[in-house]
Amino acid sequence: MKSTPLSLIAQTAFAQVVEVALSADVMRSVSDLPGSFIPKTIKERKYWYYQFSEPSGARRQLFVGPDNDAVRALVAKSLEASSSESLGPLVRSAVALGNAQVLPRHFKVLRRLADYGFFRAGGVLIGTHAFLSYGNMLGLKWGVADASMTHDIDFAHAGKNISLALNAGMTVQTHEAIQSLEMGFLPVSGLGGKTGGAYLIPNEKEFRLDFLTPVGRDGEVPYEHPDLHVTLQPLKFMEYSLENVQQSALICGNQAVIVNVPHPARYALHKLIVVTLREGAFQIKTHKDLMQAGMLLSALKATRPWEVEDAWEDLISRGKGWSSRAGHGMKQLCRMFPEEEFDQWLSAP
């Protein structure tokens, strides 16, 4: 199944969205906060408070300080145009021109985690939502049944492996962010009663959030990250896709959010490993894994073959366990995409 190229205008529109969204993410200031400053006079002295509404709807006020030059400068700054104000028209244009967008409820989750700093702390978006982003990144429209209709959202973090973390030591209230959504997500408990690395909605179990990390010294025991405040489920071979992480934007309606995603070549080749790990009921996802890998590799073969070749050499050089699984996955991929001759391009180990 082939992808089709987006028009040059559509590709340019998405590039502009990414550029402005990245700038807005870096340049965020008090003008981007969802609240306002209000003055109060107490015993004939003027004080400033910051008023905002919590996700629950409750209104709160935080004391800022007495009326002085520094506080007045802060209030004036809040009245300036938001750094993300120009994003809306750009995103609407990108969507109208054919760039893929995610479902609103999924975007709500991604936006909230981004606002809480999950991605700035090294969190990586993986799974089908990352695959969706690659289409826009590469200027392609995937020729598959709406990839945005996946029901789960997958995240990963380097965990204890500091060398892979983008911003080690940053504290993020991930659990609090998920609870603040008020969508009904509850943490999933494992067989031993310990919280695992996933959240789901009890009456809508297909809508699931998974948090993964590479396997460390403790094996596959869930790891409660002290700085992320979320439990991560270790997964074998995960570290490969967390190297050389890229930034991209996901769009929805008139909004965009900057996320970290695996390098597209590593994402595709990691799928060849993943299909060998699927067991039981999870084997139904093998077709989707191979389809995404094949479509990505086909696109990269035509535009960035050297990136795939380098990623493949790295993968098969990691030892017999890696190379044998990669070879097995490649055989399955070639049966699905015989015309691509991937095994002749990327020699099997």
C-alpha cells in the first residue's frame, strides 16, 4: 500500500506550523498563561493577584505581590500578544491542505502532558501517533485507513538511563496531569497489585495510555520514576528507538503541540523487533506494525536511504539477539512488501 505526496503548498504549511510552534514553545511567557492579573486594595494598599480556573472549574487566586514597578511590568507583559497567537491560522491552513491531524480527545491528552513539561523532560511519543506525525514530516499522506483512529496513546522515557534523557533531573507531575484531564483515567494495577505503566478508562478500556522504558537491571519490573511521577513499564529493545530522537508537531483544529518522536528510520526498524515480541492477543497488532514499517521504509528508501542504512547497521551490530530478531522481522516484512526488496537493500544478518 503506497503513500501519496502532499502538495508543496501543504508541505510548506506544515513546516511553518512546526517553526512557529517550536518558537512559541521556547518563547512562552506570562502572556501565554490561561488567567489574568487582578488588583486588590487592602488597608489602603494595592496588591496584585493572579486569577485562573483549574481544570475542575474551581477558580483560584495566587498572591503576586504589592503594587510596584516589577509587578506592574509583569502585568504589562501579560497583556502582550501570546507567542502562539499566530498558530491558529497556520494550523487551519495545514489541515485544509491535507496534513493529517489527531483526534481532539487525543490532542487534549498530548497538550496537557506537554503543558506539564513531559516532553521537555525527555518524554517521547511512540506508536501510531508518532507514525501519523511522520507523514506530515515527510510530506506524505499515508494510504491506510485513518491512522488517527487508534485508541491508545503510547509514551516512552529513558527512565534510569540518563544518557538517553533529553533533560535529566527535571520534575514533572505526570500523574497529576492525567488526573487533571478529568476524563476518567485510572492507573492499571499488575498481578502483584503494583501499579503498572498504563492508564485506562474503566468503561472505555480501548482508550489507553501506556508509559514504557528500556529494560534495566531490575528486569521487567515496573519502574516508578521519582521525577516524572509516573510508573514506566520496561520493554526489551526499547532503547534503540529512543536514540536520535526528533521533534515534530501534532495538529488538531487550530492548535499544535510540539512532541518528541523516534527517528523515523529507527521507528520503522524497531517495528521489526516488536513483531517478534508479540504474543497471544497482541499478535493481532503484527499486521499494523509491519504495515507502518513497510510504508515508512518505502518512503525513506526514496528520500533518505542513508539514514535507514546507518540505523540498520547499528541495529544488527548489537548482538545475536538483536540481529536474529531483525532478520526474522525482515522476512515477514518482505512477504508483505515483496515489490520493495527490502532484504536486498538492507542485507539480512
